[in-house]
Amino acid sequence: MDTPIDRAEHLEFAKRMEDEHKRINHRLTDLEETVRQIGELTTSVHSLAQSVEQLVKSQNRQESRLEELESRDGDTWRKVKWYLLTLAIGAVFGLAASQIGV
């Protein structure tokens, strides 16, 4: 190990080191691009999650409004049935009263 290397060996070693540095720099550039894309993807997923959350809130509000509208129609129908029943009972009593001669 104490023997010095000649100029040709040194130049070959330097060339191989430069090639290795170029390869490593290329890999680092690719990794930086991948990290940037992952960051963009993370931002997109976060935005999508917020949109889905807003959609769920909106859907819950619409569901409660729909239930209210459906129950309103049901309440109206029940009132109509009671009015018709009251009218029918009143008509029967009125007819019975008129037959009796009251």
C-alpha cells in the first residue's frame, strides 16, 4: 500500500468517481421529483377528504330536510283522514237526526 499510483491509474479512478457522482446525482434528482409528487398527492388527498366531508354534511342536511318533507305530507294526509272521518260521522248523525225528526 505504500507504493504510489501512476497518473493513468489516478485518471481512471477520477473518471470512475465522476461517473459514480453523475449516477448518484441522477438518482437524487429522481428522488426529489418523487418526493415532490408525493407532496402534491398528499395535498390532493387532503383536499379530497375535505370535499368528502363537506359532501357528507350536505347530504345529512338534505336527509333531514327530506325526512321533514316526508313527515309533513304524512301529517297532512292524517289530518285529511280525520277531517273526512269527522265529516262522515257528522253526516251519519245528521242523517240519523233528520230521520228521527229532531
